[in-house]
Amino acid sequence: MPSNPASASATADGRPTAPGVAAQPLPAPAAEHPTTGTVATPRAEDAARREHRADVDLMRLVCSCAVMLGHVGATFVHAVDRQEANGSGAYWVGHLADSANEFAVPMYFALAGWAVLVGAPPKDGPTAWRRVTRNGLPLLVWTVLYLAWAWLRGRNEEPMTDLAVASAFGSVRPAYHLWFMYTYLPLIAVLAFALLVWAGRRPWGLGAALLAVAVAPSVVGTVGELTGWETPPVKWGFGTYSLVYAVVGALLFALPRGVPARYRWLLVPGFLATWAACLWYNTQVHYVIANAHLFVALMTGCVLLFVCRIRVPERWRPRLAKLAGAALGAYMVHVLVVEELVRPLVRPDLGAGAAGLLLVGSLAATVVLSYAASLLWGRLRLRRWLG
């Protein structure tokens, strides 16, 4: 990574040295921070850049629980076949929950941008590959587990072999939530690749992998045309919106100070307004609202600015860091809980009150069981495989 422009380069002081002794460069002088105006040495700035951010841990936890809220809420929506006439209580309770989580996926992209570009930039190609495989290996393992689970439960709508082949190119049911990883992995790879090239490195392997991702849709399509095979759609890759969320998110998370406390709570009405806007869109225009929609972007900005640089009490930080470390695993396993525990309980004829109570209880059970499972395999040293 290029040196910080706010840090002056080391210079000699001009004093003579003893014969045969090379002149040693002096430490870089303190430099004024371009934003805050404070003076910090390069070593202090380096430490600040690598600081453990409790607010980032909190954001990871919030996003994980928000995804679970959305999937629990979607169970109510699907129970009435997306039609209010089939059960207004379940319909509106489900949409209220589902519309409140729209910021979660964009925020994950923002967190990815901050981690790669600011928080822990890769120093070389192998470092970047380790980050990709650290997320890619759990994707592989959980795809196999979900396919095996659905096969054992008799829930596969297609032959197991067809689903297994299709899963190499994109997420398949019942692991519908893993679609995110097919976008997330190429995104962090391209950010790391650009950063390393800018730093003068030559990450050829990473570049070759990105080239393969770029040409895969056309190659697979051509194979299908030449052979007559029904080839699966290729979902590997990222869109403009995910890249924008990543870069802008990195900039916002890197701000030296967050929104002042006296103004931070003004973001709550902004979140409520965007929640209402997403609810309107989901129920009156199209379900589900796109991650690239303006309403979603505004909601994401409200949540990011509210949590960014928020002060987390010291006594909470170790436990928060532990939960944040289990967030990926909880994300991976929670759909099993939703499908086995929540879905059988949701009925179209539920009234609004009963549906609301069931949603709260289902969400609490999903969060607790998912995190308990993730913490358990963390203690068993299976984090590398299961996330």
C-alpha cells in the first residue's frame, strides 16, 4: 500500500558520520493530519489504521441479525403467497420485518470495501488469496451441507446431481442465501487486485481468476450452444452498485470522527422514513426492492452514519468481538433454523397480533440458535470450514 501522504519522507540532517559508517535516515517528522489538523507520527497513524474497530464489530452483528429478520419476515410473506387477500396479518407483519433489513446486504459490501481498502489492506497476492479462500471454503462446505440436508428431507425440486453442478455457477435452493457470496468474493478480489496493482505489485494469479470470472458467462453460454446442453446461469460477479457501496462505504467508515452525538439521533427519523418507503415499494410496486434502489441507499447511509464511530463501552468490546467473529457462521447456518423451526409455525390465517408475537419469538430463536451453533464450532476449531 502506498505510504500515507500526510507523513513526510525521512531525510538526513546533514551531520557528518564516522568513516565507513553509512548515514542512517532519521525518523520521519510528525505531520499534520489533513482532516483533523492534529499532529501524528507515521507510526501512530499506522497504528490508528490497524486499530480494532468496535463499531465495525457492532455493524457486523447488526447486519447479521438484520438478514435473519428479513428471512424470518419473508417466511410470513411467502406463507400467504405474497397476497394480502390470503392473510393480511401475516402479510403486513412479514413485509414490515422484511422491509426493515434492506440495508444489510449493501452494508456488507461497505464493510468489505473498508476492510480491503482501509482496515486491513492486503500486502501481496497470497494475502489477498487467503482472504478469498477464508470466505470461499465455508461457501463450498455449506453448499454441500444444504444440498445434502434437502436431499435427506426430500425437499430438492431437481435431481441432486443437477443441483450440485448448478451450485458451482450460482446459488441454488435450499441455500438461497448464499447468492451473496457469489458477488462478495469477486468484489473483494477485484478491490484487492486494484490496490495491489496501484501499489506496484503484480498479482497475476488474482488477475487470472478475475479474468475467468469475467468470461465465464460467455464461455458457459457458448458451450451450451455448441453442445445443446442446458447450461446453468453463471452468477459469479458483481454489479456497479456493489462496487459503489464498497468504495463509498470505505470512505465513510474511514472518517476520523463520526456524526457528533447531539446530531446522531437525527438519523433515526431518516431510517424510519426509508423503512416506510421500502415498505411502500415492496407492497405497492415490486417485491423485493433492488439493493441498488435509492430508498435502500439512503437507508444504508442512515444506518452506517449512526453506527460509525459510535462509542462502545470497554466492558462490552471483548464479547462483541467474539460475536462478530461468529457472524459469518451464523449467517451460513440460519436458513436451516428458519426452514426447520419457523416455516412450519407460520400460517396464513394468523392475526396481526399473533403474527407479530410469532415473528419476535422466531427471530429471537433464530438468532440465538444460529450464534450458539457458530460459537460451538468456533470452540471446536471448525471456523475455517464452517465460517
